[in-house]
Amino acid sequence: MNRISQAGALFLALCLPFAASECLAGTTAVGAPLSTPAMAVPAAQKSVLIDLARAGTRLVAVGERGLVLLSDDNGQSWRQASVPVSVSLTAVQFVDAQKGWAVGHAGVVLATRDGGEHWTVQLDGLRAAQLELAAATVDQANAVYPDEALARVQNAERLVADGADKPFLALEFIDAQRGLIVGAYGLALWTADGGATWQSLMGHIANPNGMHLYAISHQGTRWFLAGEQGYLARSDDDAASFKQLESPYEGSFFTLQSRADGALLVGGLRGNAFVSNDGGESFQRLPVPMPISFNDATRLAGGQVLLVNQGGGLFLNGEQAGTALLPLGKPLGKPVSSVIEAADGSLIVAGFTGLQRLAQPSTAASE
């Protein structure tokens, strides 16, 4: 199993603010955060928050040490939810107003059935590693390429030996039953029953170097993955298998998002962003005036894609814009990890300085 030699800036950014026991391979102190509920934090909305989601009209933010915050007034006020772990959470998604999932460090997967008020643990990193080892062992028996099959088994054995120390970094559920989670070292698991059981997809994804996977997007039965060192992959069989795509860039990609017209946008290090109108067969560069890494993207109610970078710069791209990224106000001047549109049309951003509501996106930078 490879070790991080050119770890993406986002992976490092997620790790640096947190305790080393959550980030470094080979540590043995991960078990305590997995069994310790998140502590109540005064002014939690000013803590490190990493990702945002909508649960109906409710807003949900997740972040360091198991923080989950809820807002029922479009981001004007927030309250902390009950969470059974204190590992940092990196991504969250809801399929309706009640059902949602969050993933994070130590390979944790959390689920909620009450709009984020309470969460239960569905999976941890050790169990995820054991699932990959079991799958690799079964596949080895019928392998066409024995050397590759053996290498996969050995890699899975090292994952198990390392314990619960690998983070999940992205998730994509298409309904209350079916979802994909991905993370460091190519971790990838699929559920078809809402997370009651999981199966490893690592043997079905063309990722021979075990690149970290940072983002997922889907369009019907077609799925896309993006990761470090320009890694891009596509599934044409509803996530059953993925083939690697030719990448337009060698730097890491951190976000994927589809426009209403089906165009796929991908963004990553140093302000590099691209759009594809043919399902990832080719990409056109989206010029941007500042070489600052893109962290996240969201599709707005009008069908446009809004990208945000680490400097708080917001950029719009829609069908009419073609290959242009249109700045939305002035940069916020602070690190931003995620952005989402609230039910009232305001924008909510999350980052290392907490949460901020931009009530009028057209003049967002002035707030």
C-alpha cells in the first residue's frame, strides 16, 4: 500500500487542524474518538466546519471532532446535534428531510433518520478494511491476473493491520437505499440497503496506484470520481465498475458537480477547473484569474454551478457561460471548504473560521 507522497492540499487541510491521532497512519489512539460522543461546544458555529448539506429546508454542517450543527432559519442561527463519535467529519448528504449520512476520519460512517438530530454509527475504518480483505480474498480465487490479485490481498491485509486510521472524504447517495462512499488510498464502499450492509468496490475501480478519492458525482446511471494527481474515473453501469479517464491536468481534483444541462465541472489545485460536455471524454479549461485551489461546488436552484476556492472566491458557471467562470462579488478573504444554497436563496459557506451566511449572493463579498 502506498503512503502519501504528494498528498492533496485538501487532505492536508482537513488533517492539520485536528489531532494527529485522526490523521496519521499507524497511530493507535483512534479508538477513543470512535467511542466518545462529541462534546458540546460553545459558539460552535465559529469552529472548523468542513461540509454542508440540505435536509429539506434545514441546513446541516459537519466538522472537527464530531461537530454537527443544524439551522432551521436559513443559516441565521445554529444548534449542535447529538453525535456518538468525536472524530472529524468530512462530508454529509441527505436524500430527503429526514434521511442522511456523514463520513469522516477513522473510516466512520454515520446515519440519521430524524433530520440530523441524532446519529448512529454504521461503519468504521477497521470494518471497512475487513470488508475489502474479504472481497479481495474471494476475487483472488478466480483471478485472471494472479499477481494483481495477490497484490490487492496484501494491500487489504495492510489496511486491516493499520486499523481504523483512514478517512472517508466523499459520499453520494441517490436514494434512501443506494450510496457510494470513497476516501484515502482508494477506499470505496457501496450499500444497497441504506447502510445496513456494505461491500467493497476497490476491486472494481481502475485505480492501480491507490489514489485518494476526493469527490463523487452521478448523472443517472453514469457516475464519476475525482482524486489526487489528476485522477478521474467514470462508471457507465450504475457504479458497478469504473474505468480511469484521461485527465486534462496532473494536479489533484477536489470537487465534481453537474450543471442542469448535464455538463460536468471538475476543480482542484491552483485554481484549475475544467468542463466536459461529453461525459468525461474531453475537457475544456475554465480560465480563472487567481491560482487558488477549488474546494467545493454546488448546483444552484437555477441550474448554474457555483465553485468556491480556499480564498473564499465564488465563481458561477452555467450553460450560457460556456467555458467562462464569472466571479460572484469579491473574495471573502478567508479559507472556505464548502458552500450551499439555502431554501431562501442565500448562500452558506463553511470553513476554518466557522459558518457565514451571505444573504445577497450578488454582493456576497461585501458582507
